[in-house]
Amino acid sequence: MIFGQKGAILSRRGILIGGAALMASSQPPPSLASVSLNRKKTKVAAFDRERFVEDCIIAHRESEPMLAVREVLARAVADHRAVLTGLGAPSKAGLDVLLSSPTLTIFAAHWTPQMNLLPHDHMMWALIGIYTGREDNILWRRKHDGIEAYGADCLFEGDVATLPADIIHSVTNPLLRFTGGIHIYGGDFFDTDRHQWNPETLAEEPSDGEAIREMFARENARRNL
């Protein structure tokens, strides 16, 4: 899935929720477009987290770093069972950090069953590759008095989403089991001031690495994990 192209919101699996009129600027809103993954039924080497990080670092040096890193991620989650074996099955909400640097952050994010994440931005490009479970995204955009939802799409095992730096989204794991995804950010995710929106009032609030850690702590406490 690619968030941010012009045109309709498309899904590889034909799933589309919502849609909205163009913003006052008359510019078309961001969208999701499908990504075809080559799922060859040949034996693939076991997922090696250190090698994966090294490949991402090398790809990040290319002239178009986001696209180059995305190729690495897409190849990895195409064999999502190998990634699940290599990283282990999620057992609680949290982040398994593979790399944290000023220019690149990589972690495996674990969503508990039916976990919800309020609308938020990243202030940097992001990539998400699902290796177990499912992630439903609602897309939001700014308006003069806050934000409004305009569409949604689902990420299944093996899917990759590309999010430009200005994307706002909220996330739900609709399943009764854990969801795990590799998240890659083009910057220091843990040391960047970002924004989130109250799920009831949609009032804008500050967000950073500490706010994310507190969110996971509350979710685990709620589920006694």
C-alpha cells in the first residue's frame, strides 16, 4: 500500500472504506495504492535481524532511500512466516527495537488483540510491513478546525505500506490475536516531537517516544500482560 499518491484509494484486496471530497485547496488527498509482492514458492533463507538491519542501512544510502529501503522490507515480509520465526511471536504490546539512530529507526511493533492507536503523525517517512496478523488504517487529513477522516485500508500478512512524512493515520488490530509489523522510519523516531489527536474530541496533543511507551504500558496493564 502506498499512502500519498493522487487518485482513488485502492487496496490489493479490494477493501475500501470511506473517501471524501477534495480539500479546499482543490488538491487531491493522499491515497493508498496496492503493492504487488512476488511470493515465489521457493525456499527462502531464515530471517536474520542483523542482516536485515545491515541491508536497510546500505539501502538508505541510495539516492532514493525510502524506495530502496522499502524494497528490502518487501523482500523480507514476502516470507512473513520466516520473519515471525526470526523475531518470535508477539506476547505483549511493545516495540522490539532493531535499530535506533539519528537517520533511521527500525523496530517490530506488537499490537495486542483489538488494540487501537489514536490518530497520529510521524513527521518523517515511514514503512510498515506486516509479518503476522492484520492492521487496519484510518487516514486523516488536517482541516481548518482540526482533522477529518477520509478513507481507510487494511494491511495483511506480507503487505507493505509507504507513508510520506505528512500522513496522519490511526491504527486498529481487529483480530483476536496479536499483530506484528516491521516499522521503518527515515529519522530518529524516539527523539522527534510529533502530534497525536484525542480519540474523542480530536483535539491535537503533543506526542513523542515517551508518549508511545506510556501507551503500550497502559495497554499491557489493561490486559494484565
